Amino acid sequence: MFTKDTLSGKTILITGGGSGLGLAMAKGFIANGANIAICGRTEEKLQKAIEEIKTEGGETSQAKYYTCDVRDHEAVKKMVAEIVTDFGSMEGLVNNAAGNFLSASEDLTPGGFKAIIDIVLHGSFNCTHAFGNYLIDNKKEGSILNIVTTYAESTGCAFVLPSACSKAGVLAMTRSLAFEWAEYGIRVNAIAPGPFPTKGAWSRLVPDKVIEKMFIKKNPMKRYGEHDELANLATFLMSDMAPYITGESVVIDGGERLQAGQFNFINDLMSRKKLKAAFKAMKPK
Ligand code: HXC
Ligand code: NAP
């Protein structure tokens, strides 16, 4: 479906692109012809990531890293200006940088709540604001992709309150700006991933095998997502193959979010064969 030209002519910044899903998207984008900028707070991690990303790209693709904390509005503005100077232009932004941890909400400190809101909500605003203004000032079209979570949409989520609040805010920003900035030719979409094992997420959110097992059990596909699957979806949304899609949040979770269906639990009670026999026995003769 994609070729080495699918994203050619596009320079895309991926925040938090030094690890996990951000790195997977960076590798996917460069393989499909984009120039890649990644940012994060840890220079060593970014340096290593850039070496990996470059090996995925063609001869004309470029990749650079920027040490930047997305919570700092001035630093983000400076980074966007540097990217434009280094690459000549900027066409895409993926707000992927995030923070999260498990905590009973009554035990949260104001600092803990603020840390996550600052990274996820303020960080996404800072990058979107700087990039949006660059596009608008230069009469350029562009695309923004926000990485949210399935619990951002309607359920919220126990034990990750700051993340649930900030991701819901980012989703609201996605839809608000999709409408407001459509007249500038700026598309704003989101991806809501289900569970995709990464060191960053698993070290903070999946502390033991019991939780790991439950994640698989409650997923109707009985597996985790593969990083490439998410990178492919992101490539499509960032490409010119999706020019009429804006304000959309695409879930990629193997159906995990659908577990609330009232009779879905029956599937876990017995084998499909036994279930069918039980249903048959209930059918009027
Ligand atoms: C309770 C905690 C805490 C924890 C930190 N804090 N960790 N509170 N439980 N486990 C509190 C601190 O006490 C402090 O509050 C405040 O948070 C800031 O802590 P710092 O360590 O100074 O913050 P900072 O260095 O900015 O680090 C931010 C961080 C850290 C979010 C806490 O974990 C981080 O850098 N994370 C980045 C990567 C990440 O989280 N990736 C996972 C994304 S996965 P006080 O009040 O004491 O000052 C994801 C997926 C969701 O989002 C869905 C999965 C299926
Ligand atoms: P990750 O590897 O921990 O990625 C988070 C990245 O953000 C790190 O590279 C981190 O680098 C960077 N970052 C954190 N705070 C930052 C800041 N203030 N400024 C700049 N960069 C910062 O975790 P991941 O699992 O790949 O998560 C990526 C995205 O997917 C996140 O938005 C997450 O919420 C979302 N998501 C993940 C899953 C999953 O199952 N993995 C599920 C749903 C949603 P530094 O610490 O070096 O700055």
C-alpha cells in the first residue's frame, strides 16, 4: 500500500520519538519517504534512536533530534524554528510524548497530577500552537496527529486519572482545531491505541504478570498490538492518501474497548463449541 514516496516532501516532528511507539512511527515514516525530527528530554536516548531511524530511510531522507521538553513553550517555539531552518520546511507534527503512572487517585500529589497534565495536555498544546502558527503565517497546509488512549473517549480510567484527564483534553483539542483550522488546510486527527508493549509504558503501568495476563484475556483478539500496525495507521493518516479525514480519532486496539458489550463476557465462560451447544439447547424445538 505504501511506497518510499508516500510521505516524500514531508518533514514530520514526532515528540517523544526517541523510544517506544514514537520511535516505531519515526522508522515507519522515514521508510515511506519522510524527513524526521524527533524530540525528547534525554539526549543519549535520542542520539541512539536517530542512528536506528537513519538505517530505515532512503538516500534523500534526513533525520535529526532536538533535545526539548515539550512543557516549555519557548523551547518548543525555538525547536520548531530550528526544524524549519534545518529541513527548509515542516509539514507534520505527531504529539506522542506522554507521561503516565499507576496511582490511587486519593494518593496523588498536586505535583503528580500536574506533571502528567503538563507533559500531555500543555505539551501537546505547545507543539500544536507553535507548528500551527508556523503553517498559518507561511500559508502552508499540514497535518497534526495526536496519540491519545482508548479511555480518552468516553469511559475515563481508574488509577490513571491524570492521564485520563489530559488525554481527554487532547481529544477535545483534536476536534476543536480540526474544525477551526480546516480553512487553513490543517488536518488534525488522533490515534487511540490499545495495549502495545513498550518499556516506557510497561515499566509504569504493567507491574506484574497478573496484569499482563488480564490485558491479553480481555482482548477479543487475545494479543497485543504490533508497533508496525500502529506505524502503518499513522503513515496513512499523515499522508496525502487521507486528505478529507480530519477531527477523527481512530482506535487500534484489537477490539479491547468493546468489552462493555453486555453479553461479551459469555465468551470467556466456556469454549465456543460448548457455548453453541448451550444456545442450541435453548432454541425452541
Ligand atoms: C505517584 C508519582 C509517580 C508515581 C512520579 N510521581 N511518579 N506519583 N506515583 N509512580 C510524582 C512525583 O512524586 C512528583 O510529585 C511528580 O510526579 C513529578 O515527578 P518527577 O519525577 O519530578 O517528574 P518528571 O521527572 O517530570 O517525570 C515525569 C513522569 C515520569 C511522568 C513522572 O514517569 C516520566 O518521565 N514519564 C515519561 C514516560 C512515560 O511515562 N511513558 C509512559 C506513557 S504510556 P510531587 O508532588 O512529589 O512533586 C501511556 C499509555 C497509556 O500513556 C495506556 C496504556 C495501555
Ligand atoms: P514511551 O516510550 O515512554 O514514550 C514516551 C516518550 O515521551 C519518551 O520518549 C519520553 O522521552 C518522551 N517524553 C516524556 N516527557 C517528555 C517531555 N516533557 N518532553 C519531551 N518528551 C517527553 O511510551 P510509549 O508507550 O511509546 O507511549 C507513546 C505514546 O503512546 C504516548 O502518548 C502514550 O500515552 C501512548 N499510548 C501508549 C500505549 C501503549 O500501550 N504503549 C497505549 C495507549 C497510548 P524522555 O523521557 O527522554 O523525555
